[in-house]
Amino acid sequence: MAQSKNKKRNNRKNHNKKRNTIKLPRIEMPEFTCSICTYPIQDLSAALANKTEAMEPVHFDCVLKRLNEIESLGKNQVITYMGRGTFAVLEFPNLANKKEFSIIKTIEWEAKESLPEWRTTIADLFSKT
């Protein structure tokens, strides 16, 4: 019985050693610079496509900052990300209660009809892992 437990323990150790030695392929991501702030984009998966025809990647935070500069926000209004490249201006009757709000305006930042080439490239790279 004691031999059986030792054998299982050794098998577990050997299995863990094998698992630790598996090497995943290195993903080489293309390098891009945000056209809004001119700093490199470190996390391309979190970037948005710019509204220009080139649809180059830009930082999410840069887009949010730009929208806050462009939009005339009223009292108790904020801009928030809704998903799929769309932002919205929300109005809260009471800022202490974030459960109640009205959508005042939606802002489509990314074009829905076309997918930027850089996004297709990173999707292909991630599917290889």
C-alpha cells in the first residue's frame, strides 16, 4: 500500500515536470503608435480603430479623453464605453446612485462594417497559440 502511494506521488511529480517544460510559441505582435498621443501601443488587444480611413489603432484612454474634450457634457453626465466600438453619454439623476441613468447620446467610434487589418492580424496570431 505504501509503495502504491509513493508511486502515485512520483507520477505526479513527473507529470508536473513535463507540464513545466512545455514551450509555447512566441507571439510577435506588430508595433503601432497611437496617432492621438504618439506613444507606443503596449496592449494592442485593448486598442480601438481610429475614425480615419486608415483605421490605425489608438489607445482606448486617448479616445475617451478626446470624446470628453469634444462633447459638451451637462451636469451629472459622463461618457462610458458600451462595447463594440460604441460610447454613450449617460446622465445620472443622482451621481451617488449609478443604477439609474438615461442614455442621452450614442457615439459610434469604430465603423461596424469593416474590420481593420491590424485586428485581423492579431486575431490570427492568437488563434495559433
